[in-house]
Amino acid sequence: MRTTRSKLATSLSVTAIAVALCVAEPAFAQTTSSVQGRVEGAAAGTVVTVTDVNTGKVDRATVDAAGNYNIVGLPPSTYRVESGSNSQTVVVPLGQSVVVDLGAPVTAAPGEAAAPTGNEVVVVGSRTKDVKTPTVSTNVTRFQIENLPNGDRNFLNFAALAPGVVVAPPTLAGKARQVQAGAVSSDNTNTFIDGISIKNLVNHGGTIGQNYSSGNPFPASAVDQFNVETQNFKAEFEQSGSAVITSVTKTGGKEFHGELFGEYAPKAFISRNYDDRSGNLNNPDGARKKPNFHTVYYGGNIGGPIIRDRLHFFVDYEATKKRFGSNDVNVYNVGLAPLSPEAQAYATAARSEFNGSYPATFKEKLFFGKLTFYATAADTINVSAFIRRENNLDVSGGSRTPEASSRNRNNQWRYQATWNHRGEDWLNEFILARDVAANGSIPNNGGSSYAVVYDGANTPSPFNNQVLLLGGNNFTQDDHQYQTLIKNNVTFYGGTHTIKAGVKVNFTKLQRLEGKNTQGTYYYDARSFTGVDSSTPFAASINTAEVRPVTARNNTVGLFIQDDWRPDDHWQISAGLRWDYESNARNEKFVTPADVAAGLRSYAGWAAAGIDPEDYISDGNDRKPFWGAFQPRLGISYDVRGDRDLVFIAGAGRYYDRSLFINSALETIKDYYESVPIVYTCAYAPTNPDCVTTLGSDPDSLRAQASAIGGEVFLMNNKTKTPYSDQLTFGVRKRLGSISTTATVSHIRSHNIFHYVVGNRLPSGDYLPTGNDVTIDYNGDPFAAGIFGPGAAIFAAPLPGHGNIFIGNSDGKARYTALYLQAEKPFTEATGWGFTTTLTVSDIKANDSRNRGQIGDPFYFDAVNVGDMGWGTPIGYERWRFVGSGTVRIPYVDAKLSTVVTLASGGKYGSVLCDVPASAPGGGGCYPNTFGVFWPKGIGYKNVDFNLSKSFYAPWNRDQQVTIYLQALNAFDFVNRNYSEWQGGFQTYNNQPPSQKRDITGVASQGRNFKAGVRFSF
């Protein structure tokens, strides 16, 4: 037998080859499972055989002197485990370590199937769940993916079954479904498919395309199963500060199998947006007719042997076509009392003309194919390809009228090869991949924009609330990320230790193009606006620079080692250390324009305020890569009786994420390729030296006026830090018959959340003539005047030759404490029922009110500095959330009824305090609190979905089956309302209390919809 030293030398040689090849990476994560156990009475060296029932692949291990064996690196599947005349057939889920003891009588827990046939026992159900792992993990099975209701076929929807996870609900416009966890935005999650990360490295949303795509990141019919890990995930996982999702795809088996499916929702099945229904807000007389909505999903897959037991294949195709209702257009979504009578009449007419939803369209095609080659008994090679193509017409809604729509597109190409080689008691996993993603948005209609802005009775600025936006969509964006991967992991197993180590190198190319305001935007005062032709704008803005993309190359390296130690039947200790490095995480080679650098060094406001300009000026060598991303991780579990019945778990660890490219790219874009100065009329800003009597009426003349005015300057602090989270967990698992229960306490502290704040300062060093304090305390809550008060530096102290200054720092922090309560029983044919329940009760606090749940908002304009308003719960975070799912077989008709129930407190919403006296810090007026101040009353969010299915065997072949199903989505037509600071949270100083009522317009989810489907399996 080879010595540990020789095996280690071999593995290090393999790893060294991987490093030497260094073609880079879109990240790899755990995609396999393990089977371990004891063979009673077996002598050392006795062989245990594990056979994949689907593919026929055979793996072997030998037992030690105590009769123990361990086989790692098994793809999730159904396995027959044999030694001599003893055998068991078990279902092995993804990422689980399943215990299979042979030679002793096996008694199935209640609700499990245990069918002895001689010495063979078939075991499925909760007994295959790894209850000893310290990881807080939720496995979503293929049965759940196929049987639970899923309105848009996005497999990520089922991540909501995990504790501490929120999936953005289906909205009116079918917007992107972000996955969020903890006290940080969806940007901090990471999703892996067959070991490849699909994290959005450029823009927000967490997953590629999920910043604004209503599509799916991968065909649901090709996903075999996936895990959601929210705490104590191991050292092999990278670039996630909150949760990781690991999924594996289907593999062709030793027999031909496949399916064809189609799902259809005609016009009659699709509900109108609530406010568009006859008699409601946008359709009081019923004259607005229902558009011709429809949704179609279709596709199929097939897999099987090309050369039986040697070369297998699997191919899958899914397509989507939708015509659906957009987000509601809700212009003038404010009180009209401050408007003149003529302006009120116009606003009332605009509401009647524009408010409501409009048809939007979406098309998507997903292709996936995989070849599996069993080269030898010890070597398995997988080669796969994935292509995603989609486009849609996006009607944004809100204050934007339908003509200002955009065309979104989202494309991805991914190619991957993996090679697994199994030694006597070690496993080598090698991966090589190429991933290219491109997504962007272009105006559907060009032309200038006309923004009507509102600040109550106050004189508005261009930065105030836009209550009406006419004209074209004046914004273009285009993001690209290119990745190439080489990675190698080595696992040593046998005995009480399973040690895994790995290395990855990732060469990425990231690119962003941003075309903002190329046709100009004109700003009007809502108090006097009666139409574009009959009103005079008080300001306008337009881009005067040449639009070009910004590109950066970033090389990343990751190393990890982890040890899962099981010294006896009671204890498991998982200890690991991870280290990550990025060569260009913050656009390290950026050079500050010479005129900007000179202006900052002579800017009197910074000198008086004690702001060091050298912290924000870079000559291309002032930003150094971060070498200190060491991440220790420890998890411990204790099985009280050693029978997997009562288990205590604890864990702690550090988890680094990464800085999004968009945060640093804004520096280059704003300072080189985008200059959007604001031109004011002299009637509005008589003291502004660059004011004009009349604004140019077309883009060319307006650009000529603006060309002499500098635009915004964006600056990132050279000492900006990498975001990370520290996590601490305690929990207990208890089996109650066939039901597994878990209670977990989670605490997460997130650090280095990035944001931009205004950097302008008056010559005194203050932001306002009265100082930097713009906050007041009212009934125990902080309210801030914001950054646009009278005499504010953003207006009065521009950077000479430019204008506004925005400085980026990593001062944001957040705290998350939660209780997770879970119970589950997998569905089995023997019992005919199964369920999962998850209740999350959380307390979330942050010093950055813009640290909101779904899409991260890096712009902080609520006060002068992040932290000035103290700590609070950011808007949108919930106090509690319950998600339950279940499936029951209906007797006599042999049909299945499944459901997903979601109940939540609803997100906390803010408040606006008006009539603040002028003597208050900030100058008085209306002061918002953009932290959450109030909770919706009762149950703020409710949704119940159903899926009823019935399968029929083909009379000519019992291996062929037709399944018909009908899904009811939001079956009880719950109307989930929006709440906002300007409506339910509106109050006045020492007078009108907040109503705490819902918004009068808009709802937070779709109405009741139906969808019918048919699936032919063979």
C-alpha cells in the first residue's frame, strides 16, 4: 500500500500541473456526495462495491480493521451498495454523506421504504439525509422540482425553501428573481452549476442576468437537484458573503430516457394587474380592455448510451415566449395639493392617460448538452456546453411612460470539461471551463427625456422625486464578462479523516459600457408643469463625452484545505482554511485625470475638512492587491447517542466576497467617457456662473451649452476594502419518527459594504452653511434633510472645471441575527405524502440605509456620511417569513396535489417628516428616514400556489408515461400591497401622524394566474 507521503507527493504534482497550466476559472464548488459506513464482521481489505443504478458506473473501496469504509466523489444518484451477500439501495442526495451499514439488520424509520429481499434492503427517504454535517443546508430534489408549482420554471425559486433565504416574488412585469440571504443584498450570493460559478462579476443581482432579466439562468428540466447552504459552508466555496447554491445537471444513463413538455397560459389564464381591473384605480369605468397576454414554455431532453457503459450523452432544450403585463405606470404618485390649479388639472389628466400596465414581451432559448465518458474504472470525463439567449421589451413603469421603454438582452455561452480520477483511497477532480456572458439594455425609443420633479411645496432640484418622465429612454448599458478556468481538487479519504485541498486560477476580462443622457433630459417643476410645449424647464443635462466601454483584466487565485474528522460515532469536526487573491479587484491600474487630480489638490473644501486628496488620486500604482483574504472555517457536530437521532451543531467562519466591477468602473466611465453636467436657467439659479437665459431645445444646442461645464467626478478610495462576513451558528437537529426537525440560531456580521457619497465641501470644510449635521430625532427615529438642502456643497461648491464629486468608500456594515425553525419529511410512495416547512425570524441592522435586500444600491444620498443616521433596519427587510411546501397523493384517482405557501411580515418601510422648522439642522422642510420605520400590519405578504398532476402509463409501453398538470399561482388572488415613506409613512412635524396605510397605487405581486402543462416521459 502506498504511503501517505507518496500519495501527497502525487497529489501535489497534479496540483502543480494545474497551476502551471493556469488557463483560469469561473469557479468550482462541491457537486458530489459520499457513502460511508461499516460492514459487520468484515476483515480488513474486504471490498465494498457502490454501483450507480442510473449509469451503471461502479466504484469500490476496502474496509479497515474496524470494518469501516468511505467512498467520496460520488455524483448524486441512486446507488446499490454491496459487500459479499449483503446489499442496500440508497438515494444519495447532493452534498450529503450517507451512512450505509451492511451486515446488520436495517429497520426503516416510520415513513421510509424498507423492503428486505434476502440480504438486500432498499432505503429511501430521510435516512439518507446527513444530519451530522455542521453545514446549514437544504437539499432540493428532482421530485420537488418536477412536482412543486413553479410559475416561471426558474429552479432558483425553490431556494426559498431554505432558511434565511428570500427569493424576489413574481412581480407584475416578471422582473428578475434575485436570491438574497442575511443582511446584505443579492450581490453577495453565489450560484454554481456543475461546479461553475454563474456569479455576476460586473453588475448587481448575484447571478448572471438576474439584475434585470425575467429569464432563467439554466433549464429546469436539466437540473438534477441542488443545495442551498446558508451557514457554515466549507472552505471550498468562494466569493459569497451570505449563501451559496450548488446544483448538478442530469447525466445520460445506461438506458435511453427523456421527456417532452409544453406549458401554456392563454389570455384567460393570466390575471390583470389589480389596479387595471374594471372598477379599480386605473380602470374605473371598465373601458381599458385586457391585452392579449399569453405565456408558452416548451422543450425536451433525451439521454442514454452511445457506447453502453462507456460513453453516455444528455441533451436538453427549453424555450419561453411571453406577452405579459408590465409594472404599473403610476405617474404623479404624490399628493397634488402643492401644485397650481392648472398643474393639478394636467396631473389628473396624465394619471388617466398613462396609469396602468402595458404589454411587455420576452423570449428565451436555453440549450444544454453533456457527454460522459467512463474511460477506465478509475477515470470519468464529462464534457458539456450551455447556451442562453434571450431578449425582452421592458416597460419599466413607475413615473416612466410606456414610450420610454427599453430592449434588454442576455446571452451566455459556457463550455466545460471535468476529469475525475480515483486512486486507492484518494480522488483527483480536474476542471477546465470557458464562460462568456453578455447582457445589456438599449432604448426602445430614442430622443430626449422630460422629467417633472417634485419636492412638495419646496422648489425642486433635478435630484428630487420624478413624478412624470416623458419622451425617450435615455440610458444604454452593456456588460460583458469572460472567464477561463483550470482547477484541481484532491481528496484523501479512509479512516476517520477526509482531507480535501484545491487550487484555482481565474483569468477574467470584465467590461462595461454606459451611455447616459446622450440625448438630453429637461427638468420641470411639478408645481407649474402643464405640458412640455406649454412649460419652461428650469434645468437640463446631457452627456458631452465620447461613450466608450471600460475594460479590466483580473486574475484570481484561490487555495483551500479542509478536513472532515469523525473520530467516533458522536463527533464530527470540519475545519478548513481558504485564501483568495485578485490582481485587479478595484481597477488597480486606474489613473486619475490630471485636471481632476490638480483640482482635488487645490480644492479648499477638502483641505478644511481634513480629507486627504491622495486617498482618492491614483497614478496607476496607488492601489495594491489585497493579500490578506484568509478565511478560517470551523464546524462541529455532536450526535448524542451516535444514532443520528439528536445532533447538536455549531460553527464559525469568515467568508470573503468580491467587489463588483461596476463600482470601480464608474470611476473610468464618469471621469473619461461620461460627462453629464447640469445646465441651469438664470431664472432658477441666478448666482450660478454657468447659467443660461434659455436652454438649448435640441441635443446639439444643449450639448454646446453644456460643453463648457464639467460633469460629475467619481473617485474610489485607494484603500477600499474587500467585503466579507463573519458567521456564527448554533443549532440542534432531532428526528421525530420520519420527520426531521432543526432549530438554528444564526448571527452574521457583514463588513466593508461599498457605497458612494457626495464629496463636495464648502470652503469651510462643512457640507452645509450650518455644518454637516442634517439629522434630527423625532419620536425616537432619525430623519435627515438629505444632501440637497439650501446652500449645500453639491450646488455651491463644485470641483473647479467639473461639478459634483462622488467618493466611494467601504464603510458600510450590517448585523443579522435569526432563528431558523425547520421540519421536513420527504415524499415516499409508501406513505403518499411529504412536506417541508421553514420559519425565519430575523433582526437586521445596518449603518447604511441603502443596503437593501434585492438589488444593491451603492449611492448614499440620505446624509453627508454613511453612519450619520446611526443603525437601523433598511427598507424592504422582513421581520419573519414562513415557507412551506407539501405533496400528497390523492387516493382512488392516483393524482398528486402539491403546494408552496409563503407568508411574511412584509418589508419594513420608511417615513417622511414634513414641515420641519427652518431652525432644524439641514434647514427644514421634508426630512425622510430611509431606514425602515414601520412594519405592514398583520401578514404583509401572502401567496399560495398549487400544482395538480396525474400520470398515465402508455398502454403500449409501461416505461412511457404522460403527465398532465394544472398550476394555480397565487390561487387565492391575494393582493400584496406596497408601502412607502411618502404614503403610509408620511407625517408632519408636531401635527399629522403617519397613516401607516398601503400605497394607493401599485401592488407587490401578480394576481391569480393559471398554467396547464403536459409532459411525456420515456
